[in-house]
Amino acid sequence: YYKKACQVRRLIQNDFLKAFGACDVLVSPVTAQPAFKIGEQIKDPLAMYLNDIYTTSTNLAGLPGLSVPGGWTKSGLPVGVQLTGRHFDEQTIFNAAFAIERGLGPEKRVPNV
């Protein structure tokens, strides 16, 4: 199983390397749905697990990733975006995160609910 897992990990890494041939940072959702209220899905561990599914490929590839606020839903729940970068290129991710936060502006960092 270990050998097969290493092969799959290499395939994931290769896909990321191919993508980085065309861009510097990948932007993706952090979760499959907006945040849920505290305790709302405590009885559904599968739903909670699936909410983290978008972050696993970055971890499997051993790449740096950062989650930043990306906005709010109409009901005021936060939506996060994940930034993924090349190996040893964390500064580019930090710069992109700063640009996103600056683009939201102080008036958009807190929902109007």
C-alpha cells in the first residue's frame, strides 16, 4: 500500500507542477460549502470530513497553502479561499493573500447582517 500511495502522491505533485507552468498561485475553495453554525453538523462526521476535502491535495503534494477570508454569503457566513503555491515560494502566497484582503477592503471584512 505504501508504494501505491507514493505513486499516487507523485501523480498529484506532477499535476500541480504542470499547473504552475501557467500560473504562480492557485486559488480554490477551502470547503465544499460555507461555514456552518457551531455544533450544526456534529452528528454527521462524513459531512464534516467532506468539508476539508479541498485542502487534502495541497497537503498530499507537500505544497505551501494558506486560507484567507474571501467574502461572505448573503446570510453572513464566511467563505474562505485557499491559495496554493510552488515549493519554497511562500512569499508569493503571502503577497496574493495581502492583495485579496486589501481588495476586500475594511467595509467588506465584516458581514452586514
